[in-house]
Amino acid sequence: MLFVENISFVIDRRIIFEKLTFNISNGNLLKIMGSNGCGKTSLLKILAFLYKRSSGNIFWNGNLIDDDKYYVYTNNIIFVSCRQGLSLLLTPFENFDFYLSLVTDKKKICINDAFHKMQIENCIDVKCFELSSGQLQRVVLSRLIIQNSKIWILDEPFSYLDYNGIILFNNIVIDFLNSGGIVILTDHSDSIKFFSNIYKQKQTFCLSRR
């Protein structure tokens, strides 16, 4: 279980949000809602330890995750945002071959399996700058399949996906939840609402713009 207690985030004395508290159990999906500028992406990055919170605590499986001992936690999460970490001058395979060399010892078969599940096998050796925005988003989301994580933190994962891509990714998310994973996401397109009947453990948390 992930428990967030009294999280606040302040930039240059401007309060983005304060004293947020919520929890999410294994096998659950949490959707962060709110208008533009309310801090949704900032909250996701705080949960991923990419931004430093101004105050508050994060607990995972009952253990306080502090700034000195966060590696056990961060090694079990993955943060994905639109086109994150892609070099447009490389092919999808070259991008992931380099990425895997940094984070794991998994080899080519892992990359091919991920691209197969995301139905982009025909893009594997095409330079990324030649791909459509939807194809690039499928490439980015392939990281979720490759990296063995217990918590997915996703910033607008449905961006640029066509209807078939939305269905495909929803099924991948559902499989992950059924395995006991945790998903925290934003979804400006509200693509997830069309599948609300199959997300049996879905929560929402709404931020207000200050």
C-alpha cells in the first residue's frame, strides 16, 4: 500500500497544493484530477521522487520513505510521461537497447516482446522522428512492460493514442492491476472513463487550483 500524508508543495512562496492525504492499495488505480496548473504533474513527480516535497511523508508498505532511504522505493516504481527520454534520432530499438543497458541486464527478447504487446513491431527499426505522435506514445509506454515495477506513475498516458491504442493500453493496465500493481495517473482526455466498468478498484483524487 502507498500512503501519502500531508504532502505540500511550495514554489517561490506560492502554494501549489498543501496537506494532501490519500492512500492506495495494491491492485488499485488512482486517477488524479484537476484543472490546468493545479499541480497534477508536480504531485506525480513528487511521488516519483523527481521533485522534492515541501513537507509531508510518503509511506510504502508501512515504511516511511525518507530522502536518505528512497532507493528501495524508487527501484520499484516507474514514472512515464509523454515522449519521455526518447531520442528522435534513434530507432525505438536503439532507444530501448541503450535504456536497458543502464537499468537491467535484459536483452533483445525483452524489447521485442514489449513492442509486440504494444503492436508496434513494424516501427522497431524506424527512426523515431519518422513516427507519428501515437506511435511514439506506444514506444514510450513500452517501458512499462520492459521494466519490472510495482508502481506505475503515469502523466497523461493516453495522449495521442487512437481508439485501438486506448483499448490496448487499458488491457495492459488491467493485467498489471490484477497482478497486484498500483497505478497512479492523470488523464486529461478522460479516455479511462470508457472502461470504468472494468476498473473494479478505481479511485479519484481531485486537486484544486490555488
